[in-house]
Amino acid sequence: MVDGGIPYPMIADTGGHLGRVYGVYDEDSGVNFRGRFIIDPDGVIQGMEHLTPPVGRNIEETIRQIKAFQLVRASKGTEATPAEWNPGDMTLKVGPDLVGKVWEVWKPPKRK
């Protein structure tokens, strides 16, 4: 655990340098919009979210997406995680047989 009680590093971008690079800096107000970027080990952005300041992000959804990207990467792109997928749910085998037929194969699990 790093100082501050969270298990991951956090940074501040008071000058908007990173915000400008990622397109989330608002020049008029001088602050970054809420931005979330999931970047894989190769430096490729796999997911992004951009919200205006009054709406917060959902860390549980971020973690779910990171786990999905990790699973897909580990499968070398042979598996996909459909809408509403959560760790432990079935995945889809990527291939031409699936095109246009996801609805026949994927039935989202009922959640509480």
C-alpha cells in the first residue's frame, strides 16, 4: 500500500499537461474533466471514459473492465467478454461463426 491508504499510485495534473495529451483538459475552466484510460502493457489505450465534473466514475466497473481486458489478452484474442460480463461468467469464442449470432449464444446471467 502506498502512502495515503490506496493500493495504487495517484498523480495530480494541476497544469493540465496530461489532460491536454488525452483530450480531457478544459482550457476555459483550467481543470481536467474526469477521464479514465485503460492502457495495456504495450502502451495501447484499450478503454476510455470521459465525464464532465459533476458525475463520478464507478471503480467497480473499471475493475471489471480491467479483468475483462486481462482475460482477452491472456487468450491472445480468441475469447471475448460480452455485455454485462463479470469474472466467472462464460466468454465467447471469437470467430466468423459468432458474427450476428451473439444473441443466440449469450444470455446475460440474472444479477441481484
